[in-house]
Amino acid sequence: MHEKAYRLILEAILDGRLPPGRLLKEEHLSAWLGMSRTPIREALARLERDGLVVKRGRSYAVSFLSKEDVLEMYEVRIPLEVASAKLAALRAPSHVLDKLAEIVSAMSAESCRDASPDPLRLMTLGGAFHEVISEGAGNRHLRDSLNKIRMRLMPARLQVFLNVSRRRQEVEEHKAVLEAIASRNQSDAEYYMELHETNVLKFLRDNFVITR
């Protein structure tokens, strides 16, 4: 139940139903989600660890994510993602490559849907792609650092997939990174990952909107 509570609250934060600054009280969330306070409490504690909510007395509030926060975190994220891609090209076992290919295929299928693609699903797939790369890199400290940054950047990453042209570019850039890693070309893996993340940073610098 706490996993379900976490997912539902997270989705509400990302789609704006729970905007930045909104006070999150256990009793209100319990009534809204139709479950006891215990899983709600566990979900809120996890969201606090992820940096998506902050403690406010006995309650929590949805964190604010400023444009400056986003740009500074990407300055840290880019070199870490580049290192992750390089190490994955060197170390990733075949099952990791297979998983990456599955994710890219799912991203491509979702982005090409006749109906409007689901930006939340695309963001989740994009995050999973990077998580699998960091697992294939075989460095738990690098993986943990990147996971923490990615979680905090979720509201910004969702905006990337709300833009039609940018989400199409995301698929192509992920394909290029996959091909470099699968071919065991470390320099190409570094190049295409840095190109991808730099493009995301440029998009967010020009387009990131803070929802109040």
C-alpha cells in the first residue's frame, strides 16, 4: 500500500494537482486515497528522501524547484551521466543492453502513438533508460548519486516530454547512446550522452516553467 500511495502522490505532484508549496497532511491524503495513514506516512518519508517534499512541522509540503535549481543540478548531472555511459560501454553485460533496447523501443512506440503520447510514461521510460545505464556502469556510488539527482529533477524532466519536438529528439538521442554503448565504443558513448544532456539543459534553460 505504501508503494501505491507513493505512486499516486508522486503523479499528483508531477501533473500539478499538488502544486509546489501545497501542504500535505496525512489525514487529508488518507481520505483522498482511501487508505490508512501508515502507508501515507511511509510514502511521504520516501518523497522527502527524494527531495520532492519537505517537512513542515508535523506535515509536509511539495518542494519548490526553481530554474536555478534545475540548471545547477544539470551542471552536476551531465559529467556523471557521461561517465556512466562510458563505463557502461566498457562493462555492461548483454542483458543490460537488451533492457536498454526494450526501453528505447517502448519510448519510440509511445512517442509515435496516433493519440496524444503520455508524457509521464515517456519520462518514466527515459528515467529507466538512464538508470539501466548506471547499473551497467557497475559503480554504485555513481548510480546512487545519479538516482538522487534524477528524482529531484522529475518536475523538470516531465516538461521535456510535454514538448512535441523535444520528445521526438529524446527518442533519437537515446537511440544514439544505445548504439554507442552496444558497440562498446566508449568515446562515442561519452559524446552522444553529453550531446543528449546538453540539449536537455538548453531546452530547460529556454523553456522551464515554474508552476506556482
